Amino acid sequence: MALGTRFKEYRKALGLSQQDLHRKTGVALSTISLFENGKGQGLSLSHFYLLLEALDLDTDPGLMIPQASRTDLAGQWEKQNKRRKI
């Protein structure tokens, strides 16, 4: 699942509209819409953080990463650390 789609699900689960996010963050509606629809490749890190903060996800942004991806990342991390110890 794309990051923007996952974000959209969190937003809707909280009962927030894109307009609500715009008011809370100042991020343009078009930017929010493009991000949620997987077309927001130009989303700045600062805007992404503002959006996470608006959903109270800024303390654990890992919640936005699907579980399968977390497992893959953990495996890559372990391989990298094993190489360093050798």
C-alpha cells in the first residue's frame, strides 16, 4: 500500500477532511490531494512532517510504514550490521 493511501486511511479514521488538514497545517489542498493519490513525489519533508503532526503520527512515523516493509527494512538493517561486525 502506498504511503499516501495509508495516510489517507488514517486521516479518514480520525474523521478529518483534507480541508481540515489544510487549516491545521497550511499545506495546500492540492498538495494533500496529490500526496494521498500517490502523485505527490514533490512533497517536501517539512510538509510531510506537518501532515504527520496533524494526525499525531509525528512521534512514531513508523506507523505509516506497512508491516511487510518494516520486516524488510529490519532484515536489511541486520544484514548491514552483521557485515560491519565481521
